[in-house]
Amino acid sequence: MTVEYVRYRITEPDRRSAFEKAYAAAAEHLYAAPQCLAYELSRGVEDPERYVLRIEWTSVKDHEEGFRRGAHFPPFLDAVRPYTGDIEEMRHYERTLVVDKRRG
């Protein structure tokens, strides 16, 4: 499993609600994609203009070649395209052995 983190900074307060609605719509396509295991969008508490999108993929290859070349990617991208310029970081990570034993 691979975890992708995408950090966004949405500085205009009126765009934040629209951003969250766009991701709610885009999430339908993540949910439908077999390469996607789980996802969540979190908003900063101390700094509400910052968001982190966390997506669990079956692998980097499945994300980049399966999802991005598949039928679910175009509508996903269409939903979030207005916010791609707000991305500060987009990276894949792999888990280490340091994991909360209650979660596995």
C-alpha cells in the first residue's frame, strides 16, 4: 500500500466551501476506483486555509497507471481542476513499522 498526501492552501475564505464541495463530488470517483483503498480530506484547525488530502492506493503504479489512465480520473480531475494551482505538495509515502497497534 502507498499513501499519497496532497497539501493545499486555499487562501480566499469564499473558495474553501467550494473546494470542499468539489472534493465531495470528486470523492465519488475515488470511491469507485479499485486502486483507491481509502481517502480523507482534512482542514487545518489552527490554519483553516490549509488542507491535507490523504489517499491510500494499492501501489504507486496502480495510482499512476491504473487510476490516472482509467475511466475515473477524468471526472475526478474535472471536479478539482480549479484548485490544482493551490497544491503546495503532492507526494507518495510508504508506511513504516511505527504504527498504532490499535489500528494495524
